[in-house]
Amino acid sequence: MSVDMNMFQGFLQQIKGLADMAQATDFSDEERVSRAKAVFAAKLDTPKAVDMESCVHCGLCAEACHFYVTTEDARYTPIHKLDLLKRFYRREKGAFGWFYRMTTPDITAQELEQWQELVYDSCTECGRCGIVCPMGIDIASMVNVMRQGLAEAGLIPAELRAVMQEQGGRGTVFGAGPDMLKALVEEIRAEGLDVPLDKEKADILVLSSTLDIQLYKDVLRSTVKVMNQLGVNWTIHTCAFEGANFGMLSGYEQVQKMASERITQEAIKCGAKTVIVPECGHAYPAMRWEGANEHGGPLPFEVLAVSEFLGREIGSGRLQVKALSGDKVVTYHDPCKVGRHGGVLDEPRTVLKALGVDLREMDSHGTMNYCCGGGAGVFLINRASELRQKVFELKSQQVDDTGAGALVTSCGSCRINFMGAAAKANWQKPIHSLMELVGENLA
């Protein structure tokens, strides 16, 4: 389970240079406001209107937010990040709009720019705030509406904008396209493993990600081993393999739909009954729920996170693994979008139990797990590095308190965020992939 550290450092350097690659999105102030407000108007449906009216200002969302907890900065109070959206709602959509239009100023382009940091840099849309809200306000989903408004106004942070533009324009992510996938497949085939690529018909379509193709190559190797061990009819497709969706992360819906529909159409074409999402937290909701929204109806196949798939197969006895050698004490980090949002909590623990590890849970785990600090694309935003590091201090202390010798997760973005922060903090515990552990310990 080794990672080439030179490749890892090179990838971090790519991130540092992303801002210089972004194409400018220049609009006048009037255009920015008009475009953002058009999105807000379209997205503020009845459930969100109820949320707009429901806040009782209890402050519990602040105590649940990793950015507030680690800084005690009131700006990072989750519900505060919706102030512009709430102001728009009261003036334009609420029952007393006539009153608020007389007493409350309209939102400005300068305020939209100010809010960029609040809805991108300091929110991972992890949803922990919504869990503790006594009124059940889904703050994360409305932060996403804020992102969509800012994206339409041309105010996506440059790093996210660069990757979104690359995926929308060239169909690649960090340069990873069909050629790079084929090269890795040939490398794996040279090791004696069969990799079915571009099969016309298959029951299972397996997705990958740029992180696995460039950095965590053993994750794809392990995926191949598992699928072949199960003897299922599966394939990877060069034209629809990338699980990451930077349209969704940035809030730019045109690219979001393009990326998810590419997968949906290929799955339909090859007759897949199941699409397996890689170890990528946001890729799960991008296909599981948002994919259906972008498709315009229910998807004709099941979408599973790879940790969910592993848990099912091991739990049913179809996939056999052997216990890890030695005394392995680990703790597990639940990726927010897969665990808290998707409810995939028992399955990875079923896997770890089968691997015979001593699982020590963090104080905050499962539904109440703290985010890694880099979710929803925050791991790419260079100016957010100090915030991410503070969250890592919180997480690493929780890991240390368990007495575990290693951290396991099932999300490449979490893993790269942890590894980058660990290097800065000289934190020495290994950070493992759940899929790699399975692939290297098949019975």
C-alpha cells in the first residue's frame, strides 16, 4: 500500500498552480448580481422556503461545524453563510417581500465576492450542522444553492474553476483521460491480471478517479482483483470512468450534468445493472441522487459506493478475505457524503471486522463524524490551507485518542487531504484505503 511520495508532492504542486490555469469569467457587477439572483429564484422551492423561515438562532450549527469549532470565528457559523440567500428570499419570494424591499438593501456584487470564502473555502457541505439543527434545516443543500449562484456569476474560486473548465472542455481531470487510464490498465495486465476494458455488455460498470490513476494506483489494482475474484461480468469504460464531478463541486450545473450523463448513458448502453462509484466521497451523491436529477428521471441501474459494495459482498459470504497479519489497531474515518449523507456506515465496518482488525472508534464517528476539512473541493483551494490544517489538528487528536496505529478511509480526497496535512504536522500514522486492504488480503 505504498504511495510514490514524489508523485504525491508533484500532485500537490499541480494544485498550487491551478489558479494560473483558470480562464477568466468577467462580468459587470450588474451581470453578476442578476445571474446569481436568477439561480436563487429558480432553486428556492417550497422546502427551502420553509428552511428560510425556520431558524431560531440557537447556535447549535456553529458548535457542529469543524471550521467554527477550530477557529471560534463567528463568520463560520453555518447559518450565517446563507444570509445573502435569506435576504434575497425575503425581498423577492417571501410573504412580506413588499416590506423587506423597503427596509432591506438588495444584495451587491461586492457581497457576492465576500461570500465566496464562506461558501467555498470554509464549508465542505458535510451536513453535520443539519444533523444537530433542532428545526431540521438542511444548511448544506442551501450552501450548494449559494455555490450555484456564485458559479453562474463567475465567482468560482480559481482552483476549482480551472478543474471544472478542464472537465467541461477536454473531459479530463488533472490531465487524466482515456490514454492515461489505458496506460495503467496495460501496467496492471502486465502483472497477470485481467482487466475488461470497454466491453459492449456488462452487468457492472466500475468507475475510477484521477487520484487512483495518478496517485493511488493500488486502489484500481485492488478493485480489479476483487471484481475478478467475484467472477462477475464487469467493465471499465474509457469514455466514462471518471467518478469525480467538478461541476457539482464548483456549483456549475452545465458541467455537472455533462459529467454525470456521460456515465449514465454509457451504463445504459452497456446494460449495466450496477454502477460502482470509486473511493471518492462526492462522486457518490453526484451519481446516486444528483445523477437522477440531471438525467431527468430515475436511473435504470443501482449506484453503490465501493465501500457499500464491499460490505454487501463480504457480508453475504460471496467475497472472502483473510485477517490482516499482526496486531492491527485502526480507526475508521467516515467520508461525509458516503456516511452521513448516504447512510453507508455499517458496510465498511463489516469489511474491517472480516479483516480481523481491532477497530477503535473516534469520539465523533459515524453520523456525527467530523469532516476531513477538505471535502466539496476545499482541498484544492490554496488560500484555505490554514483552515484545513486546523481541522486536521482536531481529527488527528481524535485519532490519537483512540490509540489506533493507523487511519482507514474510503475516499481519495479525504486521503490526500490527510496526507498533505500530516506531512505539514509531521504526523506519522499511516492512512490506508479500505479497498487496498481488501485487495491485498483476499482469501
